[in-house]
Amino acid sequence: MIEFNKKLIFRKFFLDNTYFFIISLASLSIIVWVIQAVNFLDFVTEDGHGLLVYINYTLLNLPKIISRLMPFIFFISIFYTINKFEDNNELKIFWIFGTDKKEFFKVVIKYSLIFLIIQYFFSLFLVPMTQNKARTFIQSSSIDFFPSLINEKKFIDTVDKLTIYVEKKEDNFYKKIFLKDNKEVGKTKVIYADTGSLVNSNEGRFLNLFNGKIININEDKITIFDFKNTTFDLSKYLTKSIITFKIQEKKTTDILDCFINFHILKDESYFHINDCNDGSLGMFQRELFKRIFKPFFYLSLGSILCFLLFFSKENVGFKLFRFYIFILGIFIIILSELLLPLSSTNQFFFNFTIFFPFLLFLLQVLILLKKFNSHKIYDTKL
């Protein structure tokens, strides 16, 4: 009967905590996502991408936001639940049914391990995959909002290797058009036209130009042509948005392959001028720490919260002690972020940041065990 009640009250504690965690994480993630989505409007207003690209890109950034917020919400949710149970005298039920503080600590660590595994799923697989997919959208997108990029009497160079100037704009019709094309290395094409119009079709996006000149400059050779009507293909030009893959958008297996084989085993066959070279070591160390070792701070966050069990609301200075525990938890979260740049400094600091989460957790466990052994638990009789 007692064992059944233990399971029942533990279940209530962690169901309450999980409910608070999900609600808080969802609410804060949506707020951060909306703010970030507003910042991404530059993709439409300045870089010329379409709304579909914008929506997909912003949605694919949601797992990254959730992953970054999870440790903070995890700490806040357990901190809130323990204090709520203490304020409502519900923690006393644990002690009445024979649960000691050491047993409570073990269950909290098991609960922390569940979140550590979830964090691994995000950091090792989901976040890199969605970030990679988001960059792929940018790479494959055309300049769908080209008309919105064109302003009267302004030189526009948002499109890579193409400069555009129009004297007057009326919907998709333009007057006094100037185009400078540097797409081919060592060659420059300058086009001037009296009028022009933007044409969209299944084959792409074009400028129909009327009454103008084409000037081709090839090193010292210049050729000039007059035309009454010509078509300028815009679909072959890309935006200046960053379209190369960043380190956080690469698969974890690809990062490990380069780090182990090239940087540790010195296998030169893994060398790649952009992805796997001598200059990539610091970036890989930082990314590996973030994905593999940083999640272990969940154990430290769970452990620090167990110190709340040694003070009840009847103790003098309980509120101050609770505040200290909260500050220590926030400090651990901040420390985990500060170790990121440190991990990429050199091999010594990388090794240090690898072992630090485990050493911190071990230190907390030793202190807690000492307190468990010295702390006397008295049965409370109703």
C-alpha cells in the first residue's frame, strides 16, 4: 500500500511539473518565434524571396528555438513545482509515506535523464536537419518579389552580380532602365533601355526591354549594339542572402567524421577546402561541445534543485535560501553558454569543457550525499 502511494504521489509531482513545462515552453517559444519571424521579414523586403520561402524558413527555425529554451524552462518548471508543493504542504506527503530525500533525488535525476535524451534528439538530429532544410530553401529559391526590390532613382544591388536602376516605375512597367551584369568573370554587360516591363511565365521571370543599347566590355574590347526589343532573363540570378551551409547546419555524423579522422587521426584524405581543414578545428570543437556535452548540464540543474528539500517554509531564511538556489541554477545555465566559445579556444580548454559538466555534477552529488547522511528525517504524524 505504501509503495503504491509512493508511485502515486511521484506521478502527481512529475505530471504537474511536465504540464507546467509544456505550457511554459510552448508559450515562450511562440513569443520568441514571432519576434524572430519579424526579423526575417528582410528576406521579402530586401532580399526578394517569396512568402512561401519566408514561411518555411521561419517554421524550420522553431526546433532551434525550442532546443535553446528547454534547459531554462526545465529548471524553472521543477523549481516552481517543488516550491508549490512545499507551500501547499504537499512535500510532507512524501516524507509521511516513507520517501526519504535521497530517493527523491534519484527520481529527479532519472527525470533529468529523460530531458537529456530529448535534448540529444534535438541537438544531434532535429535541429541540424531543420537548419539544413531551411538553408536549402534559400539556396533553391528564386527572387520571387523582384518588383518590390525596385525603387525609383536608386541603384539596387540586392541581386548578386547585377545592378539595376530605373528612373520611373509604374506597377511592372519601367522607364529609363540601366542594368549592369558582372555574372561572367572578366566580362561586364551594360544595358540601357528607354522602357521595359516585367514578365512572369512558367519558364521564369524576364524583363522585356525596348529601344536601347547593349555594351559588352571584355577586358580592353568594347562592343555596342542597338536594339528595339530584347529580353533579359532574371531567373538565373540569385539573391545575396547567405546560401552556403554553416557548421550548425551540418549533420553530426559529418562533423564527427572530419573531427575524428582529419583532426585527431590526421587522415589527409578527409581534407576539404571548405568543410574539413585546419581552420575548422575550433568550430568543430564548439559544435561538438554544444551537441554532445552541453546537454549533461541537465543533471546539474536537477541536482541543484534538490537542495531545496533541506529547507522547509518553517525554517528561518527559507525565502532567501530559495532565492540563492534560483540564482545558482541560472548561473549554471549561463555558465553552459559561456563554455561554448571557450571550447573552441584550444585543445586544453576543449578537454576542460568536456569534463566540466561531469565534474560539476559529481561535486553536487558528493555534497548532497553528505547532507543526506547527516540530515535527520522525522516522521510527521497527522
